Amino acid sequence: MTLQPQPFSKTNDLPEPREPVGHIKLHFAGDTDDGDHPIHDLSACAKVGIALFVAGDEAHAVERLTIGKHGWLTDHRSFKLKDFLDLRDPEEEVDIEGLAYIDEWLWVTGSHSRTRHDPRDDGKAPDTIDIAKFADLKDTRPRCVLARIPVVFDEDGQPILVKEAGDRRAGLVAQKKNQGSTLGRYFAKDKLLGPSMAMAAKEGGLDIEGIAAAGDGRIALGLRGPVLQTFAVLVEPQIEPKKSGKLHLSGKPMKRLLDLGGLGMRDLALRGDDLWILAGPTQDLDGRCAIYFWRDWANEPPENEQDVRLHRPERLFDLPVKLNADHPEGIDFWEDGDGNERLLVCYDSPAEARLDLDKGTILADLFAID
């Protein structure tokens, strides 16, 4: 396939946003009027066979939907992470921000971020703000989840998450009291990323929002923040699984710096050996979101911990921007009804036109990729 980057505009030196060429309808069970239902805040997705796994960033479960009539994704089933993983805070919000599937494993990452109390969550627009409460950042440990869970397929070909399958066992990077996990401790000690661990997400704090897995324990974590000067950060831990299922870090995770035009990463997806990157603003603002393409990333491992080459992935196209709605958060690849492979995009804070809460449905977009 020959990729065709969209031409840049002469007026603002940015490509015109590409419009979707189709949609798929996701049909959820449960009370979708409930603001905590994942339909309202889809933050990650991963195609697994005939199904799509998605997650909401305010939950501690992943949701599976499979292809039904009319091409809809239906047969909604929820898998709670606490049923598979030894979580230290099983009832707390994990803030799932990335899903990736490879070799019959579903990889899951939380944001590993710190958050600040939002006074608007108290039910009214504030006239005054309690500074002490506002300054107190929430504990990161519930969000410090980096895990993989075995996937098996039933007689209908539908994927199911299980705690163990043969010698494969679910497990995660150890969660810790200080800095949240073994990976969090690495971030805190790192000269480049350490200062961001003392800051809230979307205020320059560390915020993982995408994961890609290439096999043999190599994964990539895309950071929405911090963006350092104008460079985004990709972290590549090397994972060493134990027989118990626990995931150990083999050496220090390596960092890569990417020129994404000042944007941070919102999600990652691996297609063959190529890494696709959804990029967007680091803060909680509406703004340009773009799709970048790193050719042959899987065969280009990090080479040096200290002298890091600056990578410049190709900006393929921008996504349409809406105000106060439709924040692109998850990408993967999907075949449409005519057999064409498309880029699937799921949205947090979806626009009303996407939702039918009476039927429990939401539209995801499909974009041409050639």
C-alpha cells in the first residue's frame, strides 16, 4: 500500500481535516443514562478477531463487543480487571487509557497519572475554591496498571479473557505504595520525566494514553504529557514475564523523542511493523488531532539511553475538530462492509449525534488510510 499524506494548506500550513468514510455502531448493555457508563468516555480500543475490546477511562473493566446483524458491534460483555489481576486497589478507578492485542494476550495500561480535584464536580460552578483541597493531588497507585491477560476463543470464535490458559497467566507490573508501581518509580527517578510526576495530568504531568505491543516483551507507551519543549515522549519498557504471570521490568525503560508538532500522544496502534500514532493537545482543550505514521518501528528498537535520536513520524492527516465534544481517544484497524481496511476512531465525550441512549448505541468513525 502506498500512503498518501494529505497536502498542506497554503494558508495555515496544516492539512485540511479528513472526513470519515463510514461508521460502525457499538451497542452496549446496561444503564447508558448513567454518566459512569463507559459509552460516555471511551478511551481505548483493540480489535481481537471478530470482536472489539474497549474501555472507559473512569472504570476498572474492559468491555467486549462482537459483530452482529447489520455489522453492528453487540453482545456486550464486561470483564472486571480485579477478576484477573492482583490489584492493590481493586475498586478504585484504573483510568484505562490503552489496549493492545498480540499473540493471544490483551495488554492494558492505566494512565499512571496524578489528578487534581475539580471543584465543578461538586455540582455547581464554583464562586470560591478551597486552595488546600485544590492543591492535594490524588494517589496514583490505582492508575499504575500495566498488565496482560490471556485471551481464548470459544466455539463461536468469540474472544474471552481468562485468568490462566495452560501455562499462560494474567499478571501485571508490581504496584507499590510510593510512586504507584515499579514503572512509576522509574519515572520518578528519571531526570527527564521525574519532574512531571509531581504534577497533575493535563497540567504537564505524566500521562500514559496509548500502548502498542510487538511481541517478545517489547511494548511502547505513548505519553500525552509531558511534551518537552515541542517533543512528545514514547517510553519502551522491556517486559520479562515470570511463570507466575507477574511482569518484571528488564533494565531501565528506554525513551524516544518524537516531533509531533507540539502534540502529545492519545493512542497507538501497530499494523504489521508500522506504528500509527493518534496525537492531540496535552491539556483538556479542543484542538487539532492528527494521525502520524512511523514506518518499520517494530524493527527499529531503541539504541542508546543517553543520546536519543529525534524521530519525525509522517503526519498523514488531521481529524475533524468539534468544540466540547468528540475527543479522539482510541484507534485500531477495522475492515468495513466492502472489505476495505480502515482506521477506526473511538471518542471520549461524544457529541449527542453519536449517541442513542435509549438504544444504548454510539457511533465510531472509519477513516480511509490509503
